[in-house]
Amino acid sequence: MAVVRRTAADGAADRIPGERGRSAGTCTAAATTLAGNVDGGARVNVRLEGITKSFLGVTVLRGVDLELRAGEVHALVGENGAGKSTLLKVLAGVHRPDSGRILLDGKEVSFGTPRDAHAAGISIIHQEFNLLEHRSVAENVFLGREPVRRGQVDRRSMEAETRRLLDWLGVGTIDPATAVARLSVAQRQVVEIVKALSADAGVLAMDEPTAALADHEVELLYALVGRLRERGMAILYVSHRMREVFDLSRRITVLKDGAFVATSATGDITSDQLVRQMVGRPLEALYPERGNAAGDVRLALSAAGNGRVRDLTFEVRAGEIVGLAGLQGSGRSATARAIWGVEPFATGSVAVDGVPVRVDRPRTAVRAGIGYVTEDRKDEGLALRQSVKDNVLLVRRAALRGAAARRAADLTELLESVTVTARGPHQEVRYLSGGNQQKVVLGKWLAVEPRVLIVDEPTRGIDVGAKQAVYRLLRDLAGGGVAILMISSELPELIGMSDRILVMHEGAVAGELPAGASEEAVIRLATGHGIGDAA
């Protein structure tokens, strides 16, 4: 790939495309280099040596080493608080290291600002995108570097070169003139990648890039990462998802408590060994022991269906965790949303503790004893600008009546039971880690003591240690008699947690598998190949 590295020593006018004269010709030349001569260009190698960083006397990075090679995906893993984000910010010029050095192709460089790192060819795609929603794709791609013709921004040239880069990536479905607000999460991620390409980036760091993506959108990201790798870009990939780490990376570096643990070739380490390096425990130890025999039927569906799912007949018993598996579009989340009344069933029946209920909206579901942890905690599960306390009591205040709504909760005890780490109950939820945010969501449902709890992707975007805490909490809830229906795209998680697994295919239950079933058995049913022989 034609990636032109520019160091801090280079002339200011030669750092960023668009600053070199700010002309339409400059914009065209930069994009032509990237999109036309994709097999040429500089190949950047980066090495961080002995990086140490402290804040207010607290050391958060302790002599960390990391090497990024051109044409390679290098995964960076570790629990929350391991130092991953701080290391990315050092690489991006947000923080200066207290000691250690950064080398680009063997030459030591120093970044005083993110602009210096950007000029040197280093781009970061953060989990929270840095895009202006009400500006177009092209305007975001060339923000601050707009081509100028006759004293005005040359929108035609800007859109043409954005189109060239999108076509080079193989994403012809995004219109450069479209406002970012109208794009999906996956499309916005593409825009961030195009921004990096337009600025001649040779190094791209991606922080939890699939945290908010659906399964089919993850496939698009895989394809884009592969294309960037093949053209010579060095990619630092930060993720909590083990499958992505092993699918995409060539090498893996582990951080723990701010210190470098090890760098391994991906083919030389197993997921169990990697988890042990991260948290000091083997993979199987993440999942608590299954409970005792299930009790009475808590949730029963009989021939339930709507426009997205059909003929759903199954039960979930007290004390039981039933996994719901299936490919994207199979009807897993549609089933959860129908049970909770967001998209109600049009046919069939639903019963809770043997009593038929007509769940036509979420408020009805709550009053029937059904809770729902959505897969999108930030947009649907939390009020981010409200406190921990207000979020935990949100459902009780909004959905319950009379004495039930007024009943005082022992908030301290509740937060301790879900092991939320926060400065206090009045801290805004947006400032918590992803794992603690998810615990607040679960605490919100504990506050109303549901009989049935549906959890959709309960550990998406949280680290291994936080996952274990969520697993323990779910198993404790089941031990207290709650019936849990659990949806997850991570098969090891689904198999490790479930007492039974229902597998969906094309809007219907294709079959049931026992605890400990193999991933192959789940996939066969999910793809329609094992229907009729699930046992």
C-alpha cells in the first residue's frame, strides 16, 4: 500500500495532505497515490521501548515494549486497567512518556501533540468515533485539510477523492455526500479508516473496533483489516474478543497491571494460555459451576410468533440458564424483544409461572416479572449522564406502581452485590468502565427482583475479569430462582454458561443441545445442517 511516512523532522508543509498548498491538486495527488499505486509506498515499522507513564504519582505503564511491523496485525490484550488505552495515547501523542522511547523505522521520534503523531503517519480509531454527525462523509474525511480552489472549499474534488478511497477499500455503498448521522456504526468505522488513509497513515491503531457491531458488520471489518494488512499497513488491534484476536493477528502482546507480560506469535499460544497470562486463571475457571436441578417452569412460550419469528415453543425453568444461539438474523434478538413487548408476539401465548400474560409493551413485561438486558447498553440500557443511583432505580421508578415503586432499596448492598466500582452512587455512569456500566445495567434489574431475566450479549465490549464477574452474577441469580435466557455470539461463553442451548435458524428454533455441547454441533444447527439430529 502506498503509505507515506512523515516524521516530526519533516517540514511542516510536507506533513499532512491538504496542508501542502491546500489545493484541489494536492487532494487529488494524495488520494491517487493511495488508491492507484496500492502496491508501492513506504512500509512503516514502529517500536516502543521501555515506555513508562505515571499520573499523580500512580504508575500506569511500567517499562512496556511493543513492536508493530508493516503488513501485520498485532493484537494488544489485557484487562481493564492494564494500560492499553494509555499506551495507545502515548503512541498517538496525547501523552508524553515519562521514560522510554518511540522509534519509526529505527529513528527515534518525539510526539508533543496528536498532530505530530498524525503527521508521522500514525492514526487511532477510538471506540468512541471522532466524527461530526451533521457533516458529510467527505467533510469528515478531510476535516481541517479541505482542498481549496479559488479561495473556497472544493467540495467536488473532496467528494471525488473520498469516493476513490472508498472504492479502493471495496465499500461502494457509502455516498461521500451523505451526512454521517445517517450511517450505521459499521459505516462510520469505514469513514474513520478512510480518514486515516487520506492522511497517508502507515500505522493504524483500532480500539475495540467491534464492540458495537452486529455479526455481519464484523465480517466487513475483517475484510477491511485484511485489505489494509495486505497493502502494508501496520495495525495495532485492541480487543477483548478472543476469537477476533486469533482470527486477525499475527502476534499478540499482553499487558497486566501496566506492565509488559509477553509477546507471542498467534500460532504459538492457545486461548487458555492467553487468558492465564491476562488474569492469572485458566479459561475454564471463568465459568462458575452449574447449579442444581432446575425448578418449576418460569417462562413458557407456545407457538409464539410475529413477522420476524415463528412457532416458538420452549420453556425456561427457575434456576436455569438457557442459551439462545444462532447466526445474525436468525431471530435471537427478535425473540428477546418480542418476549419483552418491544415487538410483541402476534400469535401464540406467553406464560410466567403458569399464568398467561399478554406482553404488549415493556412496562407490561416488567410488571409480569420479566427483565431485559439489551445488547446496546449505552443507547438502550443506560442514561449515561445520570448517576449510578438513578440508573439502578430507573426501572423501579418508571414501571412499578405504589408501594413497589416507593420501596426503599439498600443501594449500597445492591451495588456491592454486583461489584460495581465507582467513586460513589452519585457518579455519572458515562465515566465508568464498560464492565462497570454492564454491572449497573444488571443492578437495575436486581432492584425489581425479576422472575425471568433475558440477557442479550451480556459481556460485549468488556474485559475478561469483568466477564467473570458478570458470569458469577448471572449464576448467582439463577441460584436464587431466576430463569435466565441468555443470547451470545461468543460460542465458548454460551457453552460455558448454559444449562441447555436452543439454536435458532431462520426465525425458528432448529433444535436443543445439552450443557457442554460442542461448537460444531451449535454451528450445524445454526446453519440448518444439523436440524433433525441435534441430539
